[in-house]
Amino acid sequence: MFFAGLFAAYFTIRAGAPRWPPPGVELATARTALATAVLVSSSVTMHGAVKAAGRDDRRQAVRWLGLTVLLGLIFLGNQAWEYAEAPFSISSHAYGSLFYVMTGFHGLHVIGGLLFMGAVAGVIGGSGSRAPASETVEVCGYYWHFVDVVWVAMFSTLYLLR
């Protein structure tokens, strides 16, 4: 619901703007498309973790989670790079406010997902762990896939539907 509200605000403000995005807004669309592919591929690695956990192969599930975390960190690195070089700020105009709020909250959800994966890996990968690996990794997977789907919608909105 939170992200739905952000998208509603974006499209409402965009509909009333005489020019969208405002002059001077340049985004690294090609590089962010590559980062988007990295994030989407992290759903594949998360699926590998879910399948491994379903077989109770905890070691393999932890490896897949680690790879997913790495891909998520690469995605966040691109976001930090984009923030560092963007020619506008959160206070430049409505577009800047929406861009930073939307991508920032998504980034926080990515960080939350990475911490979630780290906690899950620690719980199911501990020596003698009796935590239910399958269900635990599956719930983490649902969260991660949600984060990915939200980003695909956000990338399409902010970078492609200009």
C-alpha cells in the first residue's frame, strides 16, 4: 500500500505538470537498466535458495542466499552512484522529491531484504540448526520477489515513461 501511494502521488503530480520531467533531469538509464537486470537475476538466485531449502540442503541454500545478497549490493551500489552524480536533488523540484523518495524507500526495502537474508542464512546455516529451512527461506523469498517487482514498476515509471 505504501508503494501504491507513492506511485499515485507520482502520477498525480506528473499529470498536472506542464513539462515532465523538468529540464536538467538526466538519469543513467542504460546503467540502471543493467542494475535492474542484476536485481531481477537476484530473483533467480533467490529461487535457487528456496529450492535448496526445500530439499533441506542448508549449505546450498546459504550459498544461494549469499549470491543473492551480492547481487542486491551491486544494485544498491548503482543507486548510490546515481545519487552521487544526479544533476538534481530532493529539493530541486517535484520530480526530484518523488525520485529520491521513491527510490530511497525502495533502497531501504532492499537493505531490509539483505539483512533478512543474512539473518535467515545465520539461522538455517548454524551448526545443528533445527530451524525450518524451507518455510524460513520461502518467506524471505516472497519478500525479495516483492522488492524486485516493485523495482521493475519503479524503473519503468521513472526511467522509461519519461
